[in-house]
Amino acid sequence: MIGALTTPDNLQNDYLALAQDLAHHGPAACKELPGDFATLTQRVEAVEGVHFAELATRLNAIRYDLDDFLRQLIETGVEGAVKLIQRRGDHLSLPLLRGM
């Protein structure tokens, strides 16, 4: 998400990277994706000294709604993962990914 916020003109690469990670790790990884920015913040800031919300807010120069931005990033990543899985022929994972 930080990469997507800092280089919005490079979003396609961010979507592709997420899609590749999700396709590699499968449906279990999708179940662990945060549902909103607050949940993501809570997970990341569990690491001592990390101030994710502050950083994301500072980097959000375009002023995205961060919940919507995260949702779009995840949805596009999952769609890309589905396409990658279809190409490699692992059709057993598709219903699980599509249900995300």
C-alpha cells in the first residue's frame, strides 16, 4: 500500500505484485487480507516503533479515502491472482479466491 501511495503512476506494477503473491500463496492468503485500513493499521503497528497510519496519511498526497484505496488494491490484486491461476490451470483454487 505504501508503494502504491508513493508512486500512483506505477499502480499496475503494485497490482501485479499483489496478484503474484496471492496466486503463489493461494486462498489462505486471501482470507488474511485486512477488510479495512484500520485493521491493516492495527496489524502493521503491532510492530514496535511502526507508525503506519501516520506514514500512510502523510504519503496520501492525492487524498484517497484509505479504506476505498485499500479495497481497490485488494480487489484488483485478487482479480489478477484469479487470472494467473487460470493461466497455470489450478482451477481448484478459483472458487475460493473468487469468494474473497
